[in-house]
Amino acid sequence: MRHPFMGALAMELAAFGVATLRYQFPYMEEKKGRPDSPGVATATVTAAVALAEKEGAGLPVLAGGKSFGGRMTSAAAAEGKLPPVAGLIFFGFPLHPPKRPGTKRAEHLRKVKQPMLFLQGTRDDLADLGLLRPICEELGERATLHVMDGADHSFHVLKKSGKTDAEVLRELAETTAEWARNCRG
């Protein structure tokens, strides 16, 4: 939650009128290298959503995250643990490990009832768009895929792209805010 990208994204989202609640998974808080088990991670997401709902004073609640955080949010939603959530937002959904394309990590998405926004870069080595696009198509109206041309998994762009990382961050926030306004979970 203290990563510079997460802080910058929260500031950009605020500029577009989207409040955020950042939280830490136990493994990050304890500075462990190995991610928490899915049970611990989904319990963490569920607790964060409950806090957001309580502190949000009636505002619509969206849930999601960057990479592992987004995937664990979708897992919690697939298990029916996030009923107050109007929609899910994934900043770089980790569809597969690097250099090992596959779709197993997306199988649970069929069980998610809420609308989902996938923000993915064309150079993301954790999400082959040739695999992610058909998944989003299969999910139908529940899935929106927004592709960031030239961005990697961290949404960094090369100089030759003609964009700056700050412009990409702004696009992420603007796309998220627009989608959130239209979200009907």
C-alpha cells in the first residue's frame, strides 16, 4: 500500500473524485517474500471492504487492486464474500506467471457477479492479451477491458511510446472514474 505507484494512483483517483482505502496484506506488512495463502488474502480483502463500507458513509463501494491484490479481490467476490461491492477494478490482472501463459487464474471469474474493469498494458508479461480478451468476451457485459498501449505490468511505458508514466497514470484514474460512475453492480 505504500508503494509509490499505489500512492500516485490514489492521488490521481482523488483528482477525479474517487476516494480510496489502501490496505496491506499480512505478508507485506511482515516483509515476507511469499504471498499469503488465498484464505488469508481473501479474508484481508473482506475486512478491507467491510471497513470501506463502514467509513464510506453510504458511498458506493468498489474493490480491486494491483496484481495479486486484484486477483485476491476477485477470488473473494467469486466466493460471495463481497456483497456490498458494486464493481471490481483490476490494475494489471495477473492472468499467469511470466513466460508461462495460461488461464487457470481466471477460472473463478465466471462466479463473480459484479461488473469488472480490467486495466492492462500491451507489454504486461503477466497477462497475454490474446488470452485475456477471450476471457473478457466470455464474461460478457460484466467485463470491460481497457488496454494501455505500451504499458507493462507496472504501467511503465518506454520513451518511444510518446507517453509518460504520469500520462498513463492519469488515464488509469480517468478510465476508472468514468467506469465507476457508470457501474451498476
